[in-house]
Amino acid sequence: MKKFMTLFLVLGLFKAYAQEPLEVKVESRPSSQGVQSAFEVIVPQATPDDAVKLWEKKVSPGGLFNKSPKMENVKDEWIIRNITIDEISPDPYNIYTQVSSFPGNIYVRIFFQNEDGFLGSPGSSSHAADAAGRYIRNYAVELYKQTVEEELKEEENKLKGLENDFNKMSRQNKSYDKKISKAEKEENALRSDLKDEKKLLKETKKSGDSAISGDEEYVSKEDLEKNIKDANKDLKKAQKAQSKFERKINKNENEQDELQDEIEIQRVRVNEVKRKLESIR
């Protein structure tokens, strides 16, 4: 059932990451200058802040020797005045930009105004309008790529985190295995000692109050009984240690099974975001 759910989620990702076209349209839209022709494009996933920052960087790059006009925010518009964009026209334009946010995407509307009116309106330069459409589409592609690159970085970080958690558990399990082996050796040694102590105690009861131990020293009955009691305590400790670390290993292994499924899904997610990024043109 778990594998089926994993497959279901993976197949859902293929649908979620289908490429959305970036299309620039000229539409009549309201602006601070009245209803005018605007170049409009829908950009998936992007935020208004990122859209405005990239647009300002694109049309007014700035720099030490660059005296380009600066963009200003007036109510719901970002305005840059008397700017020349060589890729569109040698004429200067006042550019009014609006960005509206909706679930999953943003609408970017750009109005180009020169002394003859608004670009894209009847009677305006078709050559400049076509160039503006290409310019804005290139901007939208760059914005979408930038957004998906950030998404990819986040998804790769998630995958790295999951893999780190999995590897951490693997290292823990190796450590627990060593501790179990150590406890098993202690248990075997204690059982051997306990067997010898019990044998000596049996001899003591037959011969009197003491018996000769392995190192040729006389050991009293009381000492033997104390040694046996201590050995039993240590034996229980060794057994408890083994049980404790075995439980920890089982817990980690169960969590690793779940993590492995998450990692498989996340790897597919990362690869799909990579494909989406490569398909943006």
C-alpha cells in the first residue's frame, strides 16, 4: 500500500510540473493614465517583489557611470520616466508597470508611453510593439527561470536534509551494533565467570568455608556469594543494554523505511523541477 501511495504521489508530480507557456498579449487595461494598451504576461510562481526588482534591473541597470532614471512607486504602479530601451526603440518612453498577484502566478502589465501615445495602440509603431513584446517575453522567461531556480534550490536542500537524516540513522545503527557486540562480549564473559563462581561455591559448601580459586587463592563462601550476586547484576545490565540498543536500531530502521520513500519522492521532485527549468524558453 505504501509503495502504491509513493507511486501515486510521484505520478502527481509529473502533472504538477507541466510547462506553462509564457505569452505576451496586448490588452486594454486601466492605468493612472486612463485605459490604455498594456503588454501583459502571466508568470507562474513568481512574486511581485521579485518581478519589480528584476524589471528595474533590466530597464535601469544602474552602475557607476550609468545615469539611467530610477523607478518610483506611485500607489499600485512602478514608474520610470524618459527611459530609452535600445532593444525596443531609440525613442524615450515613460513606462508604467503593474503587478497583480494570484494563487500560483502573477500578472505583469507594462505600459509604454511616448509623445505619440501608448505603444500597442492603433497607429503606434508595429515594429516597436513587436520588439517590446519580445523584450517583455525575455524578461518573463528570466523571471520564471529565476523563480524556478530558487524552487530547485529549496527542493535540493530538502533532499539533502532527508538524506542527511537517513545517513545519520545509519551511523547511529553502526554505533548501536558496536555497543550490542560489546554488551554481548561482556555477557559471555560474565556467564563464564558466573559458571566458575558457582562451581567454586558448590565446592565450598562441600569442603567448608573456603575454596581454592583459579589463581590459587582461598575464597570465602561469603565472597563467592557476593561475586555471584554482582555478576548477576552485571549480567542483567549487559542484557538490558543489548535490548535497549536493539530497540533503537528497530526504531531507526522503521523510520528509515519511511524516509526512503520520502527520499524517492523528493528525488523525483528535484528531477522534475530540473526538467521544468530546462524547458523554460
